[in-house]
Amino acid sequence: MKNWLEPIELEGDLVKLIPLRESHKPDMLAATSDGNLWELWYTSVPSKETLDAYVDFAISEAEEGRALPFVILEKTTNHVVGSTRFCTVDAPNRRVEIGYTWYSKSVQRTGINTECKYLLLQHAFEVRDAIAVEFKTNFFNFPSRNAILRLGAKQDGIIRNHRIDKQGNIRDTVIFSILNSEWPTVKTSLEYKMKRTY
């Protein structure tokens, strides 16, 4: 999977995903302030206090070839409404994770998440020839777990005592995946959902 992490832009009917840059910090803060997303204890959404470190880490991961972070632009307003990234890249085994995903409160349950995941999955499977795409979330993040299942991913398992979160709690992480053999059916399902949304 040579050049898996080349900067790319992905565009659908509702959104455009563009590589995250330092200059996006003010727009990202405005996006996270829509719903005070950082108050959700089981997520890692940046706040005013943590935004610099959040963006700096994402950019350093990109520079090291371990991730490709994006900001999500809503096309009707051209405003940043969230962020997501390819991460945990295992190029020799053609596996990648889609993670660090969050959306402004005002665009949740609007079809934007479905289209973003569709664009990322299509790129991973059809352009980069991935054999599997993973998703991970906190055990207690039930909205995220349900959203991942609605995409068509299957739960692989739970890593118990996986990490210690920002409050010092020991986190269990739920892992999901979509395999390349499953992508055609998942793609059909997502396209059906997007047609109904638009």
C-alpha cells in the first residue's frame, strides 16, 4: 500500500473532506462549540484548552505517515462541521482504521456521517485496496457504537482495560470492522440510505 497516506480531498453531495491544517484551528473550535462536544466524557473531542495539542498531534501523525486527518466542510455553508481521519495504518497488511470522528451537534443525524464514512470507505477499498477497515470506540459511547453498526460494520470484540482516559478511568474499547468482501453489500446499503436522506 505504497503512498496510502498521500494527502487527498474527498467530496460528496453534502460534504468535502480536506486535509487538516494549522489554519483550521479557529473553525474547529467553532465546530466543537456547537453542542460543547468536549463535555462528553467518553470522547476525545477538543476544547479550547486542548485544541492546539489535538491538532498538533494529528499533524505530527500525518507527517510520520501514521494518519491522514481531515476537516469536514458542509458544502452548503462551507463551514467546518467536524473532523475525522484515517489512522492506525498497517500498510503491509492493507488495513486501516477510521477514527477520531466527531460532528457539530447541529449536523448530527443529518446524513453527513453516512456520506463521510461512504467516501472514506470507498477510498480505502476501491482506491487503496484495503482488506479491512476498523472502527474503535469507548464501551460507553453507545451513540457511536450504534452509528458504526448502522454503517454495516460488525463487532469484532472488546479490548478490556485497553487504556486510561483523561479522567483516569480505565476504558474498555469496542472494535468493529468491515472486510473487503463485505464492501459491495455495505456500499449498496449506504448508497440506499444516502438516496433516502437527500
